[in-house]
Amino acid sequence: MKHDWKPGTMIYPLPAVMVSCGSEPSEYNIITVAWVGTICTNPPMCYISVRPERHSYPVLKKNMEFVINLTTRELAYATDWCGVNSGKDHHKFEEMGLTPGKATLVNCPTIEEAPLCIECRVKEVVALGSHDMFIADVLNVQADDKYLDPDTGAFDMQRADLLAYSHGKYYGLGDFVGKFGWSVKKKK
């Protein structure tokens, strides 16, 4: 038997990412976001949703650029810490021992310790209620070569040990189950 609940955000798990922003070191900040996702393949587009009262919000609005940095089990503590502490009170890069890297096409830092950094330019900001959605074009992706398959050049998510967020808790991703289309692949 199923039970009716009040409407809520129960689409889990989600990636737990650290979004870096700021156009100069004095305004560099990291905000942890789980309201993040892909919205289009061609052109490549994604979104993050941020509460207007967050310290990063005016930085994002002013610069209209950000980097989505994927997180790992190793980065779990920093991911949580950057999500519960405000950039108005803390220099998150420094306090978490994270290295601001050079983005290729946007004027904000990457996080060098992240296995994958997705450089984004905001196309539109949509006020939705508790959060505003920053819809962005993906301009560039930086991938750490230690997570690239030497034969195919593909990013190995299993080896990266990516972090997911589910209803207030962080998890590592589970075992590989199958790849897209495996259910209809012809048997030999």
C-alpha cells in the first residue's frame, strides 16, 4: 500500500556539487548545491538553483558565470562544510585547503581537487519561489586525467568515486549495473 504525502522534493539521489564563483580572489566563493542538473544536450546546458539569501547569490548575479565542480568521497567533508558555512564569514578555499584553479573560458575559479569542472555562463535566471534557477550554457569541461580511461579517453565515474546527496545524507555511488541500451542489446 502507498501513502499520500504532501508535495515535496523527493527526486533523489542528486549530485552533491561544489559551485565556485567570483571574478577575483577577494570574492571567490564555494557553495554546495544539490539542485543541479542537465537540461539540454545540444547546445549543452545545465542549471543550478540557489536561494536569493545565500552569500553566493549576488556574486552569481553580478558575474553570470560559475563552475560546477563534481565531488568525491574524498571531498565529502569539504562539500558538506562549504554547504553549511557562509562565504561572508569564511574563506572556503583557504579553510578547506582547496586550490582555486584557472578556468579556460569563464572568469571564475575551478576547484583543482575536483575530478571534473564544468564551466558555465548564465543565460537566464528564473525566480521560482524559495530558489532562483540559473540556466546556463556549458562552455567547457575540464577533466582530471587520472580519471580518464587510457584506452577510450572516457571519464571513469566509478574510479572517481563521485558523491551523491539523498534526503539530507551523502553517499558514494554504487556498483556499475549496465550502460545505456544494455537492456535491448542483441545477444550474440
